[in-house]
Amino acid sequence: MKAFNTFDAELRRNLLILFTAGLLFWSSISSLLPTLPLYIDDVGASKQEIGIVMGSFAIGLLLSRPMLGRLADERGRKITLLIGTIVAAIAPFGYLATQSLGLLILVRIFHGISVAAFTTGYSALVADLAPTETRGEIIGYMTLATPLGLAIGPALGGYLETTSGYGILFLFCAELGFVALLGIVQVTNPPVQTQQQNEGNDRNFWQILGSPRVRVPTIVMLLVGLSLGAVHTFVSLFLKSTDVDFNGGLFFTVAAISSFSIRVFAGKASDRFGRGLFISFGIFCYILALILLWQAHSVMFFLLAAIAEGAGSGTLISMMVTMMADRSLPQERGQIFAICIAGLDLGIAIAAPLLGIIAERVGYRDMFGYGAAITSIALVLFLTQSSKNLSNSLRFALGLAPDAYALNNLKLRSEEL
């Protein structure tokens, strides 16, 4: 935390407000994770219909990310943060107002926009504010808001649903979003640098995705998203199908603690040893988690899998955001973050139907084995394609060489133009 002491008062204030808003936002979103399926069940939906309503969240995420990324670059990060918190404050009233499955799907799609907007604006603004030499440390600390919110929200949501009912729960979610909005209003949005504006902003979605500095990380995030979605969707069902006395909620609590713990030092270490080593470590942790689930026959295996899954998410996602910040100009950063994180969104969205088919044929256990194989492809891809050639890629991914695509002097790579 020493880096914060070197910042001026306004920068510290901005970061503190952002972190608090992020904590409130994620607490609002995650308080519905264990409770909304119960509400949908109470209104008479089938298991398949519950899955459709919950999964429609991803539609809003995926459809809005590219537009919101461009908006963040052209109009500033604050506008997307405002959109995210406004939607988070409004959407819970939609759940409260209807019990129609069709309308609940529309509300859920609308709610998905909040995460697309907030995460894009949050990541880009933190990257803008953080000094280059301590970027990894600052992003590492600031992304702690996510696991903290994901740990606090479900506990609060479950408590309110049990003691006060769904009405109070939805009002509480809306209030958290509204307080986060009040915080974002006070954030100072630094002007996006306009030098080389035409070169940074006239490139469309496919041109940015086609560049090697963005394409490979996006594919890696897609493959990892499949594994992440498999764990989040099926681990509780897998536990229920075994004789192991271990609660699914405890699995995610242990994973959240692990994610929080590793983020505390991984970001600072990446400023010294490079982002590639920690991204490779994060992918490896996901592979290890899936292998442990594949072989799990005892509580110890599930505990170790939860620790590995948390270490993977805590390292990979924050380090990938930091690496993409290194690789982007300020005036294109929103779009690049949106595209890269959309890879993760898409992977999570298609994990349930794709790996669900595999689970029906071979069972949950072997499905996690297939997930480990898919994630291994992501690791091989990063080890061999993360830089300009095989040798540089391998050295960067192992922390032995700097990132060839990093923009230390904010100049676009001539070979991409």
C-alpha cells in the first residue's frame, strides 16, 4: 500500500471513491446470485426456465460491451460508470414489479448491461489513474472490490431473503446501486489523451480484435471462461451427486478468500517480474482446480480445488486487465478492455449449454476433465503466441522477457497499421 502514500490527495480520493463504489456495486449484483433463482422458482418456473432467466444476464453483457467500450473512449470513463450504477439501481425494481417469465428475462438482460458498463469504465479509469511504474500494484488492489463484494453480497442477500422476504431484498439491492451512483458522481474523470486520436479511435471492433496484442488474450479469456463457467454452474450439482459432505457455498467462500489473498501481492510483484508469469500461473491454477475436481473423492480435494480456482481468478483476471492497459493507448483502452473481457463473458455464457451436454453424456466428474483439457489449450496458446514469435512468447510467459506489445512511450506499433 506504500504506492498510495506517494499520490496526491485528489488521486487518493478518486481511487478510494472508486473502490467503495465497486464494493457496493458488486455487493448489489451478487446478493441476487443465491436468491434470484429461488424467487423465479417461487413464481412457478421450471428448472430449465430458471436457467434461461438467469443466463439471459449474459445477453445484456455481450451485446452492450462493444458499444460501451467505444463510449468510454469517446465520452470518458465516468459516463459508463454512471450507466452501470444507474442500471444497478433501477433493475431490482423490475424484479419486484413482475412475476412474468418473459418480463423477468427482459429485466435480467437489462441488468446485464450494468456489469458490462461498470467493469469497462472501472478498469479503464483505474488504468488511466495508476502511474505506469505501479500500475500492476494499483490495479491489483483496486480489483479487490470484486471478490470482497462477491463474498459480502450473497451472505447479505441470503439473510434478507430469509428474514425479510424478496421485497426488502430487491429494495436493498437497488439502494446499494444508488449509493454507488452517488459515489461515481463525485469521481473526477481525467480527460482522455487526444494525441493520435484518429489512429486510436477509427479502428472498428474487428480491426482491434484482429491485432495480435488483443486477439490472443481474448481467445485465452474465452477458453478460461468456459472453465470458470463450468465450475460456477456445475460444482454445486456435482457435490450434491457425490457422498462428500461439503457445502457448495463453502467452496465459493474458500475460493473468494483465496482470490482476495493472492491479489494483495500479485499486482505489486507483476510490476517487478512482468505480467506474463502471473497470467501463466493463473491459467495453470484453473487447470489444477479442474483436475482436482475431476479426481475429487474427499473434502480435501474440494478444498484444494477451491483454493486453486480462487488463486486462478485472483491472478489471471487482474493481470490480464493490467497487461491490456500496458498494451493500449488511453483513447482505445475502453474498447480493448471491452473486447478482451467479452471473451471471458462469452466463455461463461456458453459453458452451461456446451459443457452441460458433455456432463449429460459422461457425468460431472469427467466433464471437469474435459474442462481441464480446454484450459490447457489456453495455457499452450499463451506460452507460444503471447508475443511476436515463439521464443519471445515463451520467455514473456515465464517472466524472462518484457512484453513486446507494451506501449511504454504510447506509440502504436507500426506493424499493426
